Amino acid sequence: MVNAIKGLFISCDIPMAQFIINMNASMPQSQKFIIHILDSTHLFVQPNMAEMIRSAIAEFRDQNSYEKPA
Amino acid sequence: MDHHKSHHRGDKGRPSKKPKFSNKDDHSSKFVDDDDAYYNEDAEDDYRDGEKEERKRDFSKLELKPDHANRPLWACADGRIFLETFSPLYKQAYDFLIAIAEPVCRPESMHEYNLTPHSLYAAVSVGLETETIISVLNKLSKTKLPKEMIDFIHASTANYGKVKLVLKKNRYLVLKRLLQDDVISRARIVSENLHGSDGFTVSKAAGEIATGHDGLLNEAELAAAAEEKETHSFEIDPSQAGFIVENVKQRCLPNALNYPMLEEYDFRNDNVNPDLNMELKPHAQPRPYQEKSLSKMFGNGRARSGIIVLPCGAGKSLVGVSAACRIKKSCLCLATNAVSVDQWAFQFKLWSTIQDDQICRFTSDSKERFRGNAGVVVTTYNMVAFGGKRSEESEKIIEEIRNREWGLLLMDEVHVVPAHMFRKVISLTKSHCKLGLTATLVREDERITDLNFLIGPKLYEANWLDLVKGGFIANVQCAEVWCPMTKEFFSEYLKKENSKKKQALYVMNPNKFRACEFLIRFHEQQRGDKIIVFADNLFALTEYAMKLRKPMIYGATSHVERTKILQAFKCSRDVNTIFLSKVGDNSIDIPEANVIIQISSHAGSRRQEAQRLGRILRAKGKLEDRMAGGKEEYNAFFYSLVSTDTQEMFYSTKRQQFLIDQGYSFKVITSLPPPDSGADLSYHRLDEQLALLGKVLSAGDDAVGLEQLDEDADDIALHKARRMAGSMSAMSGAQGMVYMEYSTGQKKLGLGQKGKPKDPSKRHYLFKRRFGFIPTMDRL
């Protein structure tokens, strides 16, 4: 019996995968979005999460980059 | 946006990506403590200027001179000057610009300078006249000089030299010369008028100071002096001279009364203080830039007070010793710690003919006294400023130091000493001339401006890249090595409960360790280099050094052990790498080293980065190899290891700014160690990595934090979320465009630097004052 789940396939580097996993872990049970951790660089998540993940990563990266005050 | 701009003059309408920080800024500028009132005035000036900014941006009306291609400068109405370094006139233009303007940023082809009241004050103080400044500037400029700039130069230089501070028979006198000779000859009546109004100014100044400090100035004496026609003078209450002198000087600076004080010492005609018989030895040949800096100081046969900025390794001590040899009077030399006291004493003996019994060191360990009536005393800032109880012996020596009229007060590393320490030292000692030496006139707090009135204007600042080209300092390849976090370490790094261990986690990142190990091996084996590894984080320092079996030095290492390790590093062929905590940042002289690997650092401190680079700047090898086109393109290497995707990236970029402004560029290396290095290097296997991770996680929060030395007072500002606009302007950063401080993220990102028991920022302020600057190696 085949079970098909619609989802989003994410391919990223190791640290970012950890970032998403950590993000998922900090969510309440009802909002967890990772369906499967495929390996250390590939994840399968709920299809509607793309924007949320993207913006969280963007914010995280912003915090870690210094911009010279012009 | 407007408000934002008011704080960052340089932020010309460029969309700010960090609006959240400017909010914090608003709060911080409401913090008003002692000196801030003074800075806020600056901020308001900036605000007004901010509105004009848009207009100044439009250069289309500037008129190009027909032969503009031959001229090297672009002068803008807002005081900024751009210099083309490829111009045949570069050298002359550079010498001139460095005298009248602040360098902002000096990359290879185009330099940016800024005219400020302080820089012009420095210019006239080295003997340039207003008209000369304007005419030379006009000659070099591609366009007609903007009227604003001419007016600005006039306004900033008009009053210079009218007020003079003189130390006579151990008493400070303020002289005010009202009339230049030509004025007198021109019109007697006008001069009477001038006299009147100026006389009013001075008594107002005195009045202000007096009310501020409960009649510290002797009004009667002032009135008596005012009777004289040509010179007004008043004496400063000797009992509190030090502090008052400082206030008087501050009031006279361009942003207050605009009567910058002239502080010159006519040492040749000083018959009161005994001469000290010392000459430079014949083998001491000052280099061209050292000569130049000295000529700024001794321009008209007298000695001017001020600051000379030379990169580390460029021979600051020879400049200091030369200055002392010219003045030939008693000299008090202040260093930051006992080790550099020894080094200074050594330098004096090396370069000059001074007799052994004329030079003495005064530290907690050696309390020597010189014989005869003149000599050189080398001591630390702490020893002089120390407020607690001293031994009887020290008390006697300090009393001698206080009572003597010093010909020269030589101050090393002026950028590290907290302002209050300076105040104390300067108020305790009486000197005719003060010379400050430093490599990096940049601080993470706002105190750079204070140096202007505490010591004097900046007399000379060398261009790093020119010294590199001349082969005077090493040509350093700077590299930032990106080390990806391992999966397990990054996973822990992200967890909220580990917020205090973030630093330890990114420093102990196994990929970073492997990169470090690889670099050490490469440089030791392939090139035979001498390597210093810097780690601020004590936990990491110990782990790295133990694992790699290398000697290390940190705050608690005894003086004896230190000397032993350094000696081995210098002489032994088996000891090629040492690990240093931040005790090695300043003044530990390690001329042999030519590679630095930085594995952890003090947040975003630009000064630390520059100081560390300075450890390897001393030129090595043959001169012809070092010159452009020689055998070796680079002969020194500076690696900064950074764990990617962590806060370290933020700090790393920030730290590099000062060096980038000096024209250095950082190369990013992403593939270290090479993928095939495998089990050659440590922590190859996952179980080893996990064991390391376990160690980091089980260590106490205190153990994994930063080493906290007492001498960090300067960096305290890093822990506070505050910044001021325009404050660094005067000396270091041309209106704060470059050196604007952002203590961003500290709070927001939860740095894991808080809560250490010895954090000096948490001390009661009374204790902070006393202990603010006591290097651990200098036990009193």
C-alpha cells in the first residue's frame, strides 16, 4: 500500500539543515513541520513552510553579518 | 531617516539595513554622564550638517581646472578630500594632507581625508600658516577650492597660538598673547578694541572655569595680569594644577572657545632644569618616516606636545628615544606593563649613550633610582596612578617623580590607557612636553577625543601601505579562513540553553581545530615559520595547546615562565609555535614571529585586530626580497579562523575594518584543511568530535568565557549598548564616518559574555577607578 504525502523537499548545507531542525524542535507539537529528515543535507517538510523557513534563515544570517556603517 | 543620518554623517541616503540598531542608539544618547554632555554638542552640530548633506552631495557645479589631470586632489565643500595615489605628485600631496587632515580610509589607489578643526589645529601647531594651507591645497586641487572650505580653514586656524600654556618653576601659567606683531603696527585703536573684546573672552573663560570649580583660579592674579597691555597671563592654582590645566585646555579647544593652546617647550633655553647628557648612538639611524615624525615635533627648534602614530614594528621606540635625546632633560617614560618597561629601558640603552646609572626602572619588582640630578625613569601608568597604599620605598620614588619638572613625558601605547588613568598621571606629574606613541588611534569607547587635550594634537601618522612598499614593515597576507560548523556542534550552538556557551562552541568547532592544526603544520614544516596562535577564550587556549602540545602564555603565567617560554620561542628550533591569550596583544615583543593564527578574539574590537597584526609587522629577511618585485611577495601571514554561520562572522568583519581602512585586504579561504587530510589531523572521527563536544558542554559557564584581564577597561564599552555620534571624530575617524561604534547585537544576540564574576563593568565605580587598569603581570 503506497502512501503519498505532499511536501517540500529542501536541499541545503549541514548547518542550515540543523538550523531548520532546531526551528522545528522549538515549535509546539501542533506546528511541527518536518515530515522526514532524509539525511544531513536533505529534509522533507510541510509544503506551506517555504516562506517561513526562508525568512527565518534570512534573519539569522543578517544577525551574523556585519555591515560597515557607511 | 533624517534622524538616522544625524548620527552617521556618512550614511548618505543609503537604505539602512539595520534600523533596529538606530533605535537603540536613541536610548543610548540619553545616557548622559560626565563627558557625554560635551559629545552631545557634537551630535547637534552633526544634525544641522545632516540637513545640508543632500546639497553637498551634488558636485556638478564644481569647476575643473584646465590642467586638472596633473593635480592629485579632489576637495569637497564638506571638508572631504580625495587623493589619487597614482599621481606623480602623490608623495608631496600626501605629506601635506597628513599634516592638515585626518586620514579616513587609505586603500591602494584612492585615499580619503577629512578636514576637521582638530586636524587643522594640529597643522598650525606644526608651523603651517593659514594662507599656506589654503594656497597649497588650491594648487593641488583639481577644482577651485570651495568657499566653504576656505572659510572653514580660516575659522579653524584664526585663533591658534594666541593662548599659551607654560610650565615655569613648577607652576603652570596661561599666557594669552593678544596681538600679533603686524596687528600692532597696523592700528593702535583697533588693537585696543580687539584687546578689549578678547580680554573679555579670557576672563569669561576663567570665570566659567572658576564657577565650575569653586574659584580654583586666582581671580586677583587674573585681574592683575589683565592690566598688562600685550600679554594676559594667570597662574593656575598649583595645588590642583593638573586637573585645572586639563579643563582649561579642553575649554580652549575648537569646539568650545576655539583658542587652541600652544604647548611648546623651549628646551634649549631652559637653564633651570639640569641637562641630561645623552646622544643617539651612531648606529641609530632613524628612517625617513621617523625623521619626518620627529621634524613635526621639533619643527621650530622647540618641542611640541602631541601624538605620533606609527604601525607596530615600525620603530616607535627609536622615535621616543630620539625625542628624549634631542631634549636632553629628565625624561619620564610610561609603559603599560612591567615587560614593556624592561623593553623600553633596553631600547634606551640600545639606541642612546645614556649611562646605566642615569636610567632606572620603577616597577613593583625593581625600584631603582637614578644618580645625579637628571635621568630617565621608566615605569608603568599604574605605578604612577596607583591610589592605594605603597611601600615606603615606592612612596619616596613617587614623591620624587611628582616633584620633578620633567623635560619629556613619553607615553607608550596611549590608545589603551583609560582616560581617567591619563588624567591622574598627567595631573600628578609636571612635564614641559608630552609625546604619545601609538599604532592604533582607535578605541571602542569614545575616549580618543580626550587625547586631544590630554596630550596634544596628532603630529604625524604614517601610511601603512607606504611603509610596506618601502620594506620598513612586513608585507602581510591577511586571510579569513571559513570553517563550517560540524553538524553536532552547530546543533548545540542553536539551542537556547547553550546561549552562554556559544563562543566556546564556535571556537572549539572541530573543523576550526583541524584548520588550525593544518596551518601550524604547514608553516612549521614547509616554510620554517614562527607562529603565534591567539585565543581569548581560555578554555579553548588550554584545549588547543594541550592537544597540540605547544607552550602557552596567559594572564596567570608567571613572569619567570613567560620569559622562559619566549626565550625558547626565540632561540630554540624545536619551539616554533606558541599559544597566547590576549596578554600577548600589546607590548610583548616577539620579533621572530611571522605567522599569526587567531582562533578566538574579543568580540568586535578593531584595535585588538590591529595590535595582533602588529606582532608580525616587524620586517624580516633581506630588504631587496621584501621590496616590490622581490623574491617574496608576502613574508608574514595573518589568519583569522572563523566558524561560519555563527556570530563570529559578524565580529570578524567588524574587526577587520581598521585594517581595511589602512589599505589591507582580507582573502577568504574556504577549503582548509584540504579534504584529503583525513585522519592526519585531530578530531577526524565522529567519536572524538563528540567527546570534545561533551567536554565543552560539561565545562562551567565561567570556564568557557573570555579571559578577563583588568586592563580591559577600554573594552568595557563593548558590553554596554551605547554609542555616540560624532564623538570619535576629532582624532581617529574624521567625524565618525568610519569609526562609528556599533555595540549592536551584544544584547540581542545574547553573547554569553555576561555574568562573569570579575567583569569590571559590574564593579562599583569607585573600585573600577582604582583597578581599572592593572595588568596582572604588574603586581603592585
